[in-house]
Amino acid sequence: MELSSLSNAGLSGFSTVRREDAAVFVKTTKTKPGTAGFDNEDGFPQYRVLQPVKAGQLIFYVPAPGTQYVVYCGVDTGQGLSWVPVLLYQKIVNTLNGTSS
């Protein structure tokens, strides 16, 4: 277990997340998943294609501030893991906005 904290609230405690489950936390990226770009996954900026770690992993793609997030999911295609856009998410957004899909 590791000590975690929320600096703005002064709250701290032990993490209850198992290491094998840590990869499924939803992260955001400004680079379209599956394409080359900068990320800070290992603590310092790297230019690379960020690949999913396990099937079912989610990542939010946000092209620019103030734009709509697009959800991507890690899927096992039989040739390895790859990012696939979650189309159901877009269908829900379109329904809530009253637009057709």
C-alpha cells in the first residue's frame, strides 16, 4: 500500500487499489489513442504511441480544452491490444443533445 493524499483538502490515507487493477483507472490524453504523441505515463514526457495495458482499459481523448471527451477502450483484436472508440458513449451524448446519430 502507498500513502496517497489530496493536497487541496489535506486528506491522506492508504490506497486500497490493487496493483493489477491500477491500469483500469481512466486517464485523459490530448493525443488520439493509437497515434504517436507526448504522454507522461512514466513521470516524464515521452513521444510514443500509448498502447492499452489490458482489455477493458478506458482512456478519455480530449482534443482541446472545452471540447467533448471521446472514450476509447482497450480491445483484444486477436493480434494484440488496440484502442477502439466507444460508440455507445457517442450515441448517449447524441440522444441527450437531441441530435441524430
